[in-house]
Amino acid sequence: MPVLWASALVVVGAGLAWGLLFSPPDWQQGETVRIMYVHVPMAWLAMGGYTGLAVLSVMSLIWRHPLADLTARELSPVGAAATALCLATGSLWGKPMWGTWWVWDARLTSVLVLFFLWLGHAALVRAFDDPDRGAKAGAILALVGIVNVPIVKFSVDWWNTLHQPASVTRLDSPGMHVDILYPLLTCATGFSLLFGAVVLARTRAAVMERRVRALQLARARREDAPA
Amino acid sequence: MTRKKRRLMVLLLAGLGLGTATALTLTAFQDNIVFFFSPSDVLANRHSADRAFRLGGLVEAGSVERRTGSDGRPAATFRVTDGAQAITVSYSGVLPDLFREGQGVVTLGRLLPDGSFRATEVLARHDETYMPPEVADALRRSGHWNPEQGAAPPAETWNTAPRPREGRSGG
């Protein structure tokens, strides 16, 4: 864990310094393009994290794996935060470039739906007195919501949108100069490590919390027994 | 073992059903999900004059005329094209910073009886290419690309090009 935290912080710091200070501006967007170094990693984490949530939900529903339930429960608030950051930075980027904070085009709307799915999952798994029933309901919600992930990804190709198509995650070579691409990939790696570290730390805390509760329960039973 | 297999089958079937339902719904609502119509769509479908809609495309090279409107606000007329068809757009107000000939725009407004489009809002739509200004200058100087004529040349021809170290290299 300390190794993960340290490498996450080092890579995020290096990526942000590279992106914000030492990379060139864009020929048409100027310095505003630097919002991308936060916006794009958050968008990838929002989608990648949700795919991870769906995998955990499959494990939970089919193999009834208790650790999958616990990880899913701790993952969704972090995923919601990444999606919120993606929406907020996108809005800050849209105003100077497109001329608007928000439009209801297919990409922006589907990412907003993704945000509500994250929030809905986080709320639903905590809404039951019996944690197992909450985990099951959350897993079903997460799997229903997975149809939204390809919609987010391909919305810019399937429909006319204000948002431009993908620059990096496409089949032909990236539509981005390497001097902009490499700091972006560094930031994406760093934020992914950070995301993983936060989720792992939360899951470990949840496991320990469970263990403490089980021990307390066992002690209470022992003290009750002789009486 | 069999219970796990049964759960897996149920999950796969439910996923298949859900995916099909989503695909059908999205296909059915195809026309409602598009954010804007291209000039070819508009000319083919005869949009009625009393409904506002969005028209999008590239600003045709050499078509932009800027003037000051009767109320003292800046105004402009330009043609929006998708390569096949073009529609004349008039707009009064401040254009976005990214607005230029060859740039993508999305305009909201109504069709006038003379076939031109009266816009109340103009948004800029930039493409998915990102390059440092020096590389863009080099492409322009060498004649490989004129931004007013449209999209940049294929990315693999420039995205590993070394960045010339003269002029404005603040960064």
C-alpha cells in the first residue's frame, strides 16, 4: 500500500507538472487545452471504474463473493467523484471553447446518466438493513447500467454531438501530437494509480471494520453466556 | 456448480435482452438524439419555418461577412456547409473565440422563407486534433494544410513531428 500511494503521488505530480507547465499549448485552443490533463483521465476512470463495478457485480451475483460486494460498495463513491470531476472540468472547458457551460448532446447527457448511476449504486447498497440484500440490489443496478458505458464511448460516433470524437482511444493513430499525448498518458496513469489506492484503502478499512464488529459480537456473546 | 451455471445463464440472457432493448430504443429515437442537423438533412427534410432547430457544419471558406447591425451589435453572415450542401446563416451577437473559416459550428435558430437560416445562438465545435502552434505553422508553411479548407491531414503524418524551436515557443 505505501508503495502504491507513493507511486500514485509521484506519477500524478510528474504528469500534472509536465502537462500544466512544460507541454505546448494547442494551436487553436491555446492554454485552455490544459484542462484536458484532468478532464480526460477522469472520464476514462469514470468509464473504466464502472466497467470494474460491473465485473464485481457479476462476481457477486454468480459466485457470491463477499469481497466483491465490499469492494463494489467502496468503489462507487470514488467513481461518482471522478465522474463529477469529469463533468465539472468539462463544463469549465466548454464555456471558453464552445461558448456554453452545458448542452444536452448525447455525450454530455450520457455522462450525466453515468454520474447518476454511480450515485444510485452508492445510495442503494446502503439503503438496506441487511447488507447482503443491499449488495444484491446494487449489483443488479450496476449491471443494468453497464449498457450506458458503450453509449458514452460511442455517442460521439453514432450521433451528431457538440463534443468532438475521440483523439486517443480510437483505431488509427492518435490525433494528438506526442508533446501533448505523453503528458496526458502520464496523468492518466497517475490518476488511475491514485484511484486504485483510494479504493483499496477504503476496502481495507471496510474489511477491518467488519472484523472488529465480528470480534465485538463474539465477545458480547461470550460475556452473555455464563449469566 | 449447477446453481452457479444457472445464475450465469440467467445473467447472460438478461444482458442479451437488455442490450437488444437498448439498441432498439436508441435506433427508434435516432432523430431525437442528434444534437444538430447538417445542411443536407435540412434541405432534404424541408424543416418548417416555425420550429427552431440546430444547424451544424463547417464555416465555408471565404463566406464570412462581419458588420455592425442596426442596433450597434456586431453581426455576421456566413455559409455553413457539410461538403455537399450549404446554407446561409445570419447572426447578430458576439461570435465565439474559436469561430473562423473552416471551423465547425452549431447554430440554433429558424429557417426563413428565403431558405436562409436566422441564428439566435452560435456555438463553436472544435475537432479532435491537438497540436502545438509550431507544428500547425509548419504544416501551413509547407502547404500540407490550410485550416480554412477543413480538417488537418492524417494524424500519423504530423503527430510525431519534432517541434520547431523558433518563434513562439513559450511553454
